[in-house]
Amino acid sequence: MRPVASAVARAITARNAHENCYCPRLAGELRRCRARASLINIWPDADLFAVIDFLSDQDRAQLRGKVARTTFIQKLPGARKHYSRYLPLMPLAIEQLDLSGYDLIISSSHAVAKGVLCGPDQLHISYVHSPIRYAWDLQHQYLQESGLGKGIKGSLARLVLHYMRLWDQRTSTGVDAFIANSGFIGARISKAYRRDSTVIYPPVDTLGFTPQGARGDLYLCASRMVPYKRMPMIVEAFAAMPDKRLIMIGDGPDLAKAQAIARQAPNVTLLGFQPGAVMLEHMRSAKAFVFAAEEDFGISPVEAQACGTPVIAFGKGGIMETVHGLDQPQPTGVLYRQQTVAALSAAIGEFEAAQSRISPQACRANAERFSVARFEQEIKAFVENRLATSHLVHLARLPHPHRVAQPAPVSGSELPGRVVPIKTV
């Protein structure tokens, strides 16, 4: 049998070598790196492929020191800092990776990784963090927030995203089995690809994020400051509630907007980028963790709950699967239904009125559903089951040459059925 597994890394990897795995700037990229790390833990002999790979030695240690085999984009000017400029080339790039020597291919995909080329005697399982969100249902939001709603650049962006959608849908047929990182993403997979998927939640470091110390009276928000996270909205809500204090950790494009609002709000403290140890300390002592994004899954709220900290979150997307609202028997937070200052302010008031109903024990117990051990167990069982039941892999394992005859054409042609040789291993 050919090598047991080949983990195909997501197209986007870490941006800056000096940042550690808890950096809010890179929370999405490096937390998803934990999923790849788990795949390497299960199959330590697997080879790793990626569109680009600029991981630091510290972050690479999560992958047992493995260096990914990369595409031509790795060598293009500015690929380290401005890789998003090469988005139109990524479908071409991922198709140039030669994976013909593997029986099993596992892609961890949020953009193009699932588009690798596979043969009929290979099993391709794709763990999907999301279909290309900025090419599908979030296209209009992405264009507006990027300043590409109008003009020539906007028209070119729409054209590129149109072809990305066509490519994304076409390459979905090359995946034998889809795994979604949440039921919310499972619905996106069904909508975009017309395919079923199995939900396996991503791994959360519940061993590192634990309850410790006394609970304080400060609210906490920690995230990248990008438009869809709605960080300025959170600052605005607390600016209107001077009796409630907020600590905000993270940086990004929306930092200046948040700072402008915070200048008029002495109860709001913006700390910018902070190392993981500082964020963990605040997460353990916070009165509640405030979250305003519509996420595919949302790891930060789960990390907060692992610390015994309640969550106040926008009730849409993956958060509906990770936070138990006040209507549940063992609530772990409060969910609000609109991304507005008024709705968030009302949710904070609702939380303070019902705070005694939310216990640190319930928060911790809920978070443990998303542990690394659970993820690795479920992924391994899923892959082994697919390997055991895949007729393609069974045929590839046959000890002697065999041929599979396809039926004759049904168009009325007299041509005989084509004989396809199955590779012997």
C-alpha cells in the first residue's frame, strides 16, 4: 500500500514568524493549524502540502517540525505578507501538487486545498472550515468592506470571484467525503456543492485553557480587528454604559476605528496585540467574554468557556452550536439576535440579571465537548471507516492486475465499453 496519509494544508498559513499560536491577529490561521497538528499526531508519517508555508519554528513544532511541500506561489514576490494578492492563481497552484503517490489524501480547506487533483484509486477526504466564503454567500459583504463595491477594481474582483465559484463547485466532485467543522458549515457545503457532510467539531485546547484564580468585574473581548468581527460596535456599546468596564485585545484594520471611539470612553481599555499568556490571564478572570461575529465555528468563545467564563455572543452561525443560551437547562451565556449596539447592550443587561444561573462548571463541561482528544478520536474513526468501506481503495490493494469494464455507451454508438486498468500496488 502506498503512504497511508497525505495532509494537504489549507491554502493560507501563518503570516508573521514572530507571532505565537495564541496571537489574536492569527487566531484563525494558527488555531486551524491545530487541526492539521492533530492529523499529524494521528498519522505521523504523513507528508504535508500547502500553497505557501511561512510558519515559524515555534509554530512548526505543532506539526512535528514538518515542512510543507509548496506551490510556485511560495517563490513569488511578496508571498509572505501579501499572499491574498495571488488569490486568482491559487486554483492553478493547488492543481500542480502531485499527489499521485498516495492512497489517502486529507485536505484541510477553507479556500482551495480541496481542489487538489486525485485519481480514481485514491480516497480524498476534505475537512472543510468553510467553502470560499468571500466567493459565495459573503461576497457582497466582502466587497463592501474591502472598498470594492464599485469601480473598475470592484468589477474585476467580481469577475475573479465568479470564476472562483465555478472552480470551487467543479472541484467538489473530486472529494469522496466531506467533513464540516460545524453544522453551520455543513449547510454551506450542501448549498454550494449539493453534497452531504459529517460534522466533526475542530479541536480546542481545553487542557491549556482552564479555570484558575478569582473572577473579576471586567468584560473581555479578544479577536482580530477585521470588519466582520464588529469590534468598533462592541466599543460603542460599552461607551454608552460607563459603569461597565471592557478590556479589548487584538489589532488589525479596525483598530483605528475602535481607538477613536474608546478615546471618549474611559471605561474601555484597548491593549492591542498581547502574548497568549496575557490573553489567557484575562480570559480566566473576566466577568464574561463578549463576541459579535458571525463565525463558521468560533474557537475563542469555546476557549473562554473552558476557563469557566460565560459568553455574550451574536446568536448566528457556529456559535449556536457552542454556547448554550438562557433557554437551555445548563446555560453558558447569552445570545443576542442582531449585530447592533442596542441588541448587545440589552444582552449585557440580560446577562447581569441572570448571571447567577450560569455556573463556571457548566461552561467548562460544555467546552470539554470540543477537546483535542475528542477531535482526534472522531477523525481517526471516520477515516478508518471510509478506508474500510471504500471500493476504490480495496481495488487498489488487490495483489494481481485487474480490469474494470465500463458499460457500453447508451447513445446508440456501436463502440464497445472502455476497459480501465486499475493500478496494482
